[in-house]
Amino acid sequence: MDIFLSIALLLAVLSMGAVFIGMRLPKTHLAASRIQLSAPPEEVFAIITDFEAYPSWRPGLDRVERGPNIDGLPSWFEICAKLGRVHFRVTECNSPHRLVTEIVDDKLPLAGLWIYELEASGGGTQLTITEHENIHHPLLRFFDRFILSYFGIMDVYLIALALKLGDSAQPEHLSLRLDDCGLAT
């Protein structure tokens, strides 16, 4: 058998296995992580709400385009070379204590929101992010569970934010809940 055909067959079998496993994983998860930062809440809040500046400190993000305001609150598009363009919006903004953002595009294989809670702590800020996510596609559920981890995207974001502030803090995983109840966004 040709080596290329063998490799293609192996990849097809592995993909089908990943889809099979992904179909049995919960569609919905809720995960929370926090990090201690040296900057005060006002400074941290200013950074996390300056969406256009995200590419200067967030790895993997090529650019951000401002979107239209939705219900009087900002929206933006994050453009990643490999993943395309994803539309986000702010659904709640209580500076400098709380920010809620969500994915706007209902054609994506996932839906979700992040809740940012900032609390003054030790002369700096304790930032907690809670992610509510509903992953529709079973292959993406497989990758989120076994490759990326449910905390993976939050960890990258929090570590990049800490580095932007000159901190070396690492995120702490607080909780994880998996279920199939669905996500109302």
C-alpha cells in the first residue's frame, strides 16, 4: 500500500475517533481562572477594554477591527491569520470592577462569554475570568478537552496580560463544571 494512502487512512480513522469521542463529551462548560497583578484595577480595566490594542500584547492575534456599537456598547472583530475573523461584543461594563463580553457570530461552532471580575488586592488587582462556553462541533469539543484544555485560552490571555504589566504571575484554576444543559447567551 502506498505510504501516502496509509497516512491518509490513518488520519481519517483518527479524525473519526476524535469525532466519536467528542460526541460523547459535554457541549457546555464553565471554567474560572484568576491571576494576581501588580497594577491597580483602573489600569488593568483600561488595558482589557482597549480592544484595538490587543494585538500589541496578545499572541496569535493579527489585528482588531472596531465593530458597530450593539445596545450602546462596543463590539470588535479579532482577526487571526489561521482562524479568520470573530465578532465579539461587550454586554456589561462596570468600570473598573466587571466586564462581560460574548461572541456575536452564531455561525461559529461555539458560543460563549467571558466574565471579568476585578478586585483590588495587595496593592494590585486580582482578576478572575469565568468562561461560559457551548461547543457545538464534536471535533472542537475533543480538541478543547484533550489538546487545549478548558483553561487554555484563558491561561494564554492572563499570562499575556501579566507580561504586558511586567508581572510574572501564573493563573490559578478555580473551578470547572461540565454539563449538557446548553448555554443561553
